[in-house]
Amino acid sequence: MKTFKIFLILASGLLTAQGKNIIKTNLTAYAFRNLNLTYERSLNKTFSISLGLSSIAKGDVPLIKKYFEDDVDDEFKNIEMSLMSFTIEPRIYLGENYNSGFYFAPYYRYTKFKMDNMVYNFSYVDSNDMERDITLDMAGDISANSFGLMMGAQWYFGKKKNWVLDWWIVGGHYGFSSGNINGNTRSGANLSPEDQKAILDDINSFEIPIVKYEVEVDSKEVRVKIDGPWAGLRSGLSFGYRF
């Protein structure tokens, strides 16, 4: 909510300047339940600055059931996620017309990702040669700061050249993330010292490239602290209005 307020304050300040404003939305993102809005302000013929806000409301991971159907493991079938990102993007246009044609855009992006209803099923044979089955319900969030570069092209059309098409040809960003994922036993029972050690050893055995993580386990909870790189790609087609 705080990020959205900052976005509105910055946008309103620019709107009171001299005009040459564009409001647009990335149409292709809606296939992923991503609601988004971008405000672009022209500074001169070649340069502009763009502020973008996007959000995915809490729900299923977009398209996971459609594309994987029965192949999705039970651990992932019921995962719910939400995402919010805020992007600041200066643009350098190469076209002859005002802020149109091909452009390059370095950018900064802040991302907040939340996850819920992830299931961790674990079984082991205890010291009494009894098989122990443990189910943990996991949830947590990760935030990331990243920097990137995008290449695209923008055109104006219509009788007054007020309508806008903005093609994000390709973009990529890289940065660092941190977060926590916590889990509790589904049964509500306490974890014995032997359970704790078995779970700790199992999670520490995961082979996750690049990402660093630390695990803590007690009788009540499993805590995984994540610290590592964050990367992403951008592409899409935006439609908007210039005024």
C-alpha cells in the first residue's frame, strides 16, 4: 500500500507539469492475472521517465494447472501466491518523432512475492525402526531489488496520434533477494528432537544452485531463511493513451 501511495504522489506531481503524459497497461500480462498500470512522462524529444506498478492478487500460480494438469505434484497443486512490483524506468528514444520509435530503457524494479499453502511431505525411519510421516504447511515471502535493461519500440496512432502501442521486445533484470519461509505441522503436534534433526538434515540436503539458505527447526516450527540472486525477463505489448 505504501508503494502505491508513492506511485500516485510521483505521478500526480509529473501530471501537473506540462503535459506529454501517457497512461498505459501491458495487455499480455493479464493472461497471468497481472493487473498493471504504467505512467510515462516525456522530458524532451529523446528522454522520458516511466513509473510502473503491477500486482497479482492472491490465488493459484497462474497457468500451473492448465499446463501441468495431473503432472503437478501434490506439494504444488494448492500453492497460492501473490506478487507486487514497482518499476522506475528512464527511456532513451532513437526515433525521429517525439518519444517514439525504438528505445533503450535501463530500469530498477522492486518485487514482493508471497507464497501460501505449500505442502512439505517428509518421511523417515526413526531409532525404533518405525516409519514417521510428517506433513508441514509452508508459507512465506521474498522481496527483491534488481536492475535491468529493456529494448522496445513505441508508436502513436489515431487521428490525433493520442493512442499508443508500446512493444516490450525484450528485457532482463538481475539483483538480490531475501525472505523467509516457515512451516508448521499439519496435525499441530510438536516435533520431537529426532523429528527436528531428520527434517533439518533433509532440507539441508536440497541441491538448490546459487541460492543460499539457512534452516532452523524447533518443536513448533521450521524456518528457512533465503538469501540469493533474483533474475527475470520482460516482454509484452502495452496499449495506452497520450494526453
